[in-house]
Amino acid sequence: MTTRAALIYQHTAMERDRAIADALGKLAEEALSKQDPDGSGT
């Protein structure tokens, strides 16, 4: 594998990781808002 190919792969993997993290964050926010709709923390 060339250095260029490795950098392209690394960049793509970081973008994919960010997309996964964003999607999981949205799912968590939705689940928490359904669990505690008024945001009281109880």
C-alpha cells in the first residue's frame, strides 16, 4: 500500500466514524427525550 493510499483510506475511515457517531448521537437524544419529555431529569 502506498502512503497516498493509506492517507486516503484513513481519511475515509475518519469520515465514516464521524457519520456513525453523529447518527448514534441523534438516536441517543431521541431516546432520552422520549424517556423524559419534560427534561426534568427524573
